[in-house]
Amino acid sequence: MSPSIFRGRQDLYIILRDLGLLVPVVGIMATISLIVPLTFGEHFALAPLGITAGISFALGALLYFPCRKAGEAELKHGMIIAAFGWLLVAALGSLPFVFTALSAEGGNASETLLYFRDPASAFFEAVSGYTGTGLTMAARADLLPKTLQWWRSFTEWIGGMGVIVLMLAILAGPRPGAARYSLYYAEARGEKIHPSVTSTLRTMWWIFLLYTFISVVALWGAGMPVWESINHAMTGISTGGFSVTDNSIASYNSVSIELVLIPIMLLGAISFAVHYEMIRGKGKVLWEDFQTRWFLAIALIGIAALTLENLLVIGGVSALRHSTFQLVSAITCTGFQSVDLSVWSSTGKLLLAAAMFIGGAAGSTAGGIKIMRMLILMKGVQWRFRKIVSPRRAIVPFRIGPSTIDESEVGQRLEDAALIAFLWLIFLGLGIVILLHTVSQEHTLSDVVFEVASAQGNVGLSVGITQPTMSLASKLTLCFNMWIGRLEIIPVMMLVRALFRGVQ
């Protein structure tokens, strides 16, 4: 057996060095967030944020400085840094929940807040936030202090773009393009708007900030209060789904707010490269781009199917309204809820689960296996049948939109897509089996499939299984599913392999 990662000194130094650059991101977030308790007079929340910032910066220095002269990260290092780094960031991100719950007294200590004295619940909330999932341990998010409402939204907003993306943008400093791309790619990102990763990062953040501002204004104009508009804009454009109300978007019962949120969620699930072309005045790209066209088409088909299913359950215009909103929320992996999904039929829940499995476009903030992988698999089946019926020496083109893939590359494309889809289903099944044995027997198989698919797809829709009183095993299982779903599995497998066989 090859030496463990802990015996490969140079590899270990590279990993520790870049983890040392990554964890201060939480400290920067906590420092920025100090303005919220100061603004709203929540002085009991100042110390928790300050302690979080101090621990994050100290840990970063402890990891970085002894290893700062290590070599540059390769893709194999980037995978491990991403997998372990996201757990480390989530652990640090849980500290404001725990410390605020411990420090709050009297009227500031609602029952919802007190649940976060349990480190497992706080860790769950942080994992859900940074992975952009939106499943929550907050029974009444509206009763949380404004500081924690902001922290939840902030973790989703940063997590939607990616903590490594932020680290590369502000902390990594000058480093070779190959090293930057290794870390960028390891966080389940591969799109490049510009040849330079640095230029790509700047453009992505500029687009993200612009859309967030537009979303805030649009939601406020639709009748949502300013504070709630800010939070829902952040969690909507990042396809995260955390809410600051007691019942997500259903609390408003507003058609106008839902109509504003639908395009916000769709924008979050479309590739940044497409947004860049749109901002440059090429509006036709929304339909000309192969992936975006199929994403919108599948969403429309899903809405039609779900509306037909719900006509008997909900009836009339309400069936179209809620089916449209919930299907968009599911396929964009946002997780906003406008209705109680626990009363929907098993078929309705499974249609939403299928949408969560597919997810949004590659290069977006959405989860799932991604539309492009689904299209490659579908085209692969068609291509294979054409190969079978064609003469042996015939050249059968493999087309993805306007592009024709060289036959020598087809196998690799199909292999990559099939591997992710296969592993996705394997871990989905594992989560379902564990949850069936650890949650209340009142929940049906379709409920459990829905909840695990929601966690692994980084969606956040719930039929009521996720709650602060659920067992530790259930919480950790869903945390695992959220983690592997956000990183698209391969980095997690690389981390496990490295622990036993080294980084070779």
C-alpha cells in the first residue's frame, strides 16, 4: 500500500498551505458581518462574530506560515483541498450559531435560537449554507436575531460562488495560472469566460454583485420589506433558498413576489458565460446556447407535467401557480417554498425529485448533476444506437449543439458524465437507506427519497423530515449528502483515497 497522505510531506505542506489561505475567508465574512449587530443593536452577537474571526485568522496563520514555501498545487491537491476545506469552513461557519445561542439571554433567546446550542445543529446549518442547500435547523427563522439571519444568507451567497473562488480572488495572491485553475476546477467549476482564471473570477463576481443588487430592488418593488429583500435576493441569486420568514415564501402568499423570484432563480441556474454574453448585448444567447435552451425547455415540460399532476390535488389556477414556482425552485436547486409539499402526491414529489437530480446549467450556482451531463448521456444513447446500425468503418458524428465532438473524445465525455451520474445515484441510495432507519416511521419512502435528493442536489425543499429534533445520524447523513453534492463527489473520493493511499 502506498504511503498515507500524512507521510507525503511535500504534498501535505501544499495542502496545509492552501487550507491556511482558505479558512481566513470565514474570518473576513465574520468581520464584515459585525456591521449587522451594530446596526440592529444586537450587542450580544458581537463577541461570537469576533471570536469566529479570531479563530479563523489564527488557524489560517498556523497552517499557512510554516508551509508557505511549499510547491504549487496540482489538480490532485486541489481536489483534496476542496473536499477537506469545505468541511473546515463549515465547522468555522458554525461558530457564530453556537456562540450566539450560548450568549443570548432573556428575550433574545428564542427556542429556535436555543437549538443552535447543539453543535450538530449549528454544523448542519453551516454546511447547508455554504453548499447552497437551504435545509435548515431553524424552526422559525423569523425569530432568529438579525445577525444570524444575515449570517445564514451570507454563507449561501458566498457558497453559491464558492469559498475557493473567493479565496482565489482576494487571498491567494500571485501564482501560476495552472495552480489557480487546479483549485478553481476542484471546486466543481470548469467554465472560463476569459482565457485567464483571474479575469474570469473578476467578471463572475461583477455579474453576481450586479444581479444581487437588481434582485434586491425588484423584490422591494414587489412589496417585500427591505431587510427581507436583501436576504432573499442573496439566497435567490445564489440558488440557496434560506429564508428569514417563518414559512419561506409561503409567508407572503404574494403572486407578485413569486413572479419576481422565478426569473431570479432561473438567472442563478444559468451559466455565467451566458450572462456575460447577455450583458454585452447578445440577448439571443439565451436561446442560442444549447445548454440554456434545453434547461428552459426541460423546465417548461416539468411545469406542465407537475401542473397536470396537481390539478386534482390543488385545483385550478393554484395548481399552475404553485407547480410553476416549485418546479423552478427544484430544477434551479434554490429551495424556496410557496406551499406545504408534505400534502402533495407521491408522484408530485418524485417529479420534483427528478428536477432536483437534473439541476441547473454547468457554470452556474445550481446543484444537481447538471443539464449538460444529462444531455451528454442522452446524446450518448442515441449515438450508440446509430453506431450499431451503421457500417463498421462509418464515422458517426457526436454533436452537442453546434459542436461536433471528435470520436476519440466521445468515450471520455460519456465516461465522465456516466461516472458522476452513477456515483450520484449510489450515494443517493445510501442516504435513503440510512434515513429510512433513522427518521420517524410516519414518513413514506417517497418522502425520504425527496429529502435526500433535496440535500444531495443542494436544493433545500423539505417535506418536514429536516428539523432540529432529528437524530444525530440523520443530521450527519444529510450533511454528507450536501457535501458530496456541492463538490460533485470526485473531490470527496479523492480525499478518502488520499487518506489510505496517499496523493500519488
